Amino acid sequence: QVQVVESGGGLVQPGGSLRLSCAASGSIFRINIMAWYRQAPGEERELGERELVASITSSGDTNYSDSVKGRFTISRDNGKNTVYLQMSSLKREDTAVYYCSADVVDYGSFEDVNWGQGTQVTVSS
């Protein structure tokens, strides 16, 4: 089994910064893509319909949504099975629950996308 746990959310003023962390643990042979998604208040979406904020491959290739490009930076530490999201110049519309996903291959060569429980980010004065 694989566990994915996010941390670092909280309340921040507009224009401020926040850093999210996400650690995967358990039966992990390799993690392919790690990503951050978000779901704004009042939205009802299935897992696959959440807004993709940023993603990063095991070799460090990154991808960002247009809404966060230039303000957010995704990075990862493969040795720690951890991904980070540095968020700067935060806007009220960034308020959401942020979810981490990890595309994990276990020692039996089984591949599956694992999700965390989410961490709340609130941008408000």
C-alpha cells in the first residue's frame, strides 16, 4: 500500500507566499509523475476533473496551468519521494483544497495513481 500525505496549507494574505509539501510512503519502487491539483470552494468534481496546477516527472520536467505560471514552482526530491509546491504572489482565487497525486509503480510492477487527503489554502486579508 501507498500513503500520500500533504502538509503546509494555511491562511495567507494576498500577495503572500506558502510552500506545500507532499510525501509518499509505502511499497514504492518508482514514482513517475507527481502533481498538484486543486478544487475551489463550492465545486463538486470527480478526482480526475480537479484543476491540474502543476506536475513534474521523475527527470524534472515540469508543467503548469496558465493561471499559476510564473507564480508557482513545483520541485521534487526523488530520494525522499516528496514533491513541493512553492506558491508566491498568491491571489484570492488561489483559495482551494490542494491535492497531491503520485503515479507509483510498486515492487510487483503494479502502477497506480495515489492521492492525498488534501490541504486547505485560504488567501484572504
